[in-house]
Amino acid sequence: MCLEASEQEGKAVSAERDSIKYKLVEYMGNKVGQTFDAVISGVTDWGLYVEDKESSAEGLVRIRTIGDDFYNYML
């Protein structure tokens, strides 16, 4: 019974995370092109992962869209 309860709890946690992400995408859908106060949460050679401070929505800003400078990603 404990294993079954743990599995069901894991499914519930996963469903909760997925529903939150879905609602954030829905919320941000009509905000394309707007500017937000965000923090950089990750960096890769193709872009920056950012998190909006107000809504906690996460997204990727591709390096090629930043423009006006040269960026070199070094490990």
C-alpha cells in the first residue's frame, strides 16, 4: 500500500506541475513582445533561460534575437 501511495503522490505532483505550466503559457500567450522584469536562471550556448519575477513564468531568450553585440559561450 505504501508503494502504491508513493506512486500516486508522484503522479499528483507531476500533474500539478504540468497544470501550472499550462496555465502560465495560457496567461503569457497574449503578452508576446512585451518587456518583463526577469532574472536569468540559466545560460547555454544558444540562449538565456529567464524567469519573470511577477508570474514566475519561464522562457528562453535565444542569443540570435538579442542582437547589437557578440556573445561567446565558454564552459
